[in-house]
Amino acid sequence: MIKAHRILPLLLLFGFLLCGCESQGPMLIFSPAELPPATVGQPYQVTIVVSENDTPVGDMFVEDGSLPPGLAFVFLEGADSAEISGTPTEAGTFEFTVGAWCFGTNVSGDTGQQLYTLVVE
């Protein structure tokens, strides 16, 4: 028979791991919430900044969808931000999701995503 004083620490450890050892802080905030429109043939540049993160942003990326042709997405390492820049070559409405993850320390890092719509006229 297993003694309660021997199994209790194991149950506590299992519960801790099962319930998640990560501390979930507030959701990441992406700014701006909406992107300004772009114009075909005109240079375009916007910086997306992540805030409400507990630790530095490790990466930002286009997770779903795609940018308009002619634009590029570049993570600005160490700045908790990314830049969309270039010269759009095609008109239309483009929907994409920007994702971000943050470094973890004693807990898992924050993650988040923001859906954007970019209209190119």
C-alpha cells in the first residue's frame, strides 16, 4: 500500500504540470490595430509594435494569408516590432494574420496574433 505522504507530492507535481506551469498575463496588443491603405506604385511603410508582453518578442511573422505583391514583412529584432514596407504592385484587399511569440523565462512566453486587412488602391 502506498502511503499518502509519499503520493501527495507526486499528485501536486502532476497537477501543476497538467494545469499548466505557465503564467498567462494579458493578451499581446498589436499596434496599430488597423493598417493605413496603400496605393499601387507608391512606397509604403508601416511599423507594427507589440506591447503588453512580459518578455521580449522573439519573432513576428505573417502566419496566415499573404501581403500584397511588392511588400515585405521584416521582424525588427530587439524592438518588439516588425515593418511592412515596399511598393505594392497590385490593387485589391489583402487579409493576413500577424503572429508573435515572446521568450520565456521560468514560464512559457506570451503568444498572440492580429488579423489585418490592407487595402491597396
